[in-house]
Amino acid sequence: MIFSRRVFLIETKKSSAASGPPANAADHKSHRKRRGPSPSTVSSACHAIVLFGALVFACPERARTQVPAPQPAEDTARLRREIQKGKPEAIVEAGDTHNPIFINDLRFLQKSSGTKEADLQWLIRISLAKLGDKDALQETYCRVESPYPLVKQNAINNDLTNIGGWFSIWVLERQFEEDEKWRKAPRKYRKSVAPDVMLVRPSNLALMVLPKLVKNPPLPSLIPVMAQTSSSQQAKIDTWKTWIDANRASLQKLEPASQEVDTSSNACKKYHSREKAWLKEVVPSKH
């Protein structure tokens, strides 16, 4: 299920992922469900439904190659022209190629499209991250590290699910150690949370998202009713840690990778001034 931009309620439908034995890297799923930016730009392969009164999009899953596939020169030229025109489908397609030749075109569009076009900006950032763009990966990492729980939750549910690769797996693995820090965050960061919005601890979010990124995961996605509880799922966390350790060498080959991301204490300092803008992106407007 793919959430629209301003939705961070936890879906209640059980994951269809079936439990199975650990798999090696060749079995990893690398093309996960795509969240559309708005009804006007969603692929015709998706259909809109209503969940808890919020619009969401259900899209069929597709397979994604993990290495840049050779593209005819005419296809590359066509895609570059369409990116320059700001076509959402071309932006998504460029990210799926894993070909860094499109980074400059996406960067130019990102600077020229303006901050008011939030949906388009999201698509551009996700595609840049898929292509391994250092700035896009760093920003996504810092969104996950945000002290604002809604920003963090939205980045995990939407950004990491769509970016995939070792980068997302690596960031999610880190969430297994983030519960205490998340719980002790100053109350001022939770003032924007509406009474009807359920916040989920980072480790449980990781347990919900990880199975969406790999084939034959060791466990299915944590169901929402369990994710929303305050209790730790330590046994499930230990299972995932063991599985990731056993497959780490092959998982690290999945694109995008994480080696360019700065995790130092000052790594996200330059993004502090943007956090309130990030919060506005995920908090529904009051009417």
C-alpha cells in the first residue's frame, strides 16, 4: 500500500509477505511499491482507495534491476528531454535505471521547479537517491534522524520504502537501536502530532518496512496492531539482525549503497533549518 504525501497513519491490512527461509542476495527484491505524488500524476497502473478516510494508492509491484541496464542512446535522449519538461513518469523511470547520467538533469529540475511543487520535489529527491546522489541520500538519512517523530515516521514509511537498496536496509537496521533516543526526545517535538495519529517506535517501523525490501524475508511485516503497541519485539529484532549479518556481503551490493552517507554527530546540522519545512510537508493542512 502506497501512502499519499500527507498520510502517516499506519495501514491496518496485514502484509501479504509470507514468511520463508533466509535468502541470499540474488533473491532480494529491489523494486518495491511506488507512492504516487498526487492523483493527477499517478500511473494508470495504480488505483486509488480510501483508508481511514485518507486517500492512498495501491500499485502493482514491479521488478527492478540493481545495476544500470544498457539503454539505447535514443531512449536516454528521450528520457532526458522528458525530465527537463518535468514529467513525473520520466523522473520515476530515471531513478529506476540506476544510471547516474540523469543526475544533472534531475538536479537542474530540482532547482528550477520551486519549493511549492512539493510532490514533484519528492519524486526528484527519491529518484536522485536511487541513482546514488550523495546529497539526496544524506538528506533522506537526516530526515530519518529528525527529532520530529512525524518527519522520522514519514521518511521511514515513504522514503526508505521507495528508495530501497542497501541504503534503506542499512538505515532501517540502525532503527533497532533508536527506541530509547526516540522515547526521550523533548516533548516540544511532539506538539504537532494530532491526537488521532499513532506514533510507532523506530524498531517497529523497521520491522514493518524491511520485509518490503527483500524477497523471502525471515519474517513477514509486523502487523499494525502489534506495531502500535508500546512493547518491544525483541525476538523479531534479533531474527532480523541475524539474517542481515548472514547476508550482509550480498546485501551491500544492492543499489543505492550507503558508503557516501555521513553519520557523524554534526552530519545533519546543516539540515536543522529545514526541519520545520519538512514537518509542514507531512502535517495535514487545517481547514
